[in-house]
Amino acid sequence: MLCRLMRMRAQWVFVSGNQCSPPQAPAKGSFTPQKNAYDIGDTVVFTCSGDYMSQGAEALTCTETGWSDKEPVCVSESAFLFVSSFFQNKLYQYFISLFGGVD
């Protein structure tokens, strides 16, 4: 029987034989289906609640070496739009500094 502990983000994932332990649900989010153990090939799908958006993989698959990717995080849509708007404005200012204004 193959047993292995793997370090993924801030948690340990136990892979035993042909199974993965449950992933960690993101704050302000959840995943389905919820089980005690997942067989190789099983996939979980993450969703975020309310006005939160998922950043990262929306689905993970149990593999022989653990989950296929890191769990996503849920970020506030308004915070995401603020940061996005902030960087768009900075990018616009940068191009204006390089090429001047458009007349």
C-alpha cells in the first residue's frame, strides 16, 4: 500500500493508495461533491458565495501525486474591480508618459 504526505499550500494532503483527502474550501466559498476521500480521477468544483469571485483553478482532480492544482481563493468582486481599475489607470498613465496624449 502506497502512503504519501504532500505539502500543498498551508495544509498537508494525505494520499493513500488510490485516494486523496478532501481539499480545503476557500474562505467565502465551497466545493462539491464533498466526501471523506476521493479516488484518483475524481474532480471537485469550487464556487464562491455572494459577490465573491474565484481566482485560481475552478476544478481540481485527484491524481496519484495529490490534487492537480492549488485550491482557488475567493476575492471580493468590488476589491477585484478596484485593483483592476487601479492598474488600468496606472497602465494608461504609463502609455501617456511614453507616447504623449492623443489629440
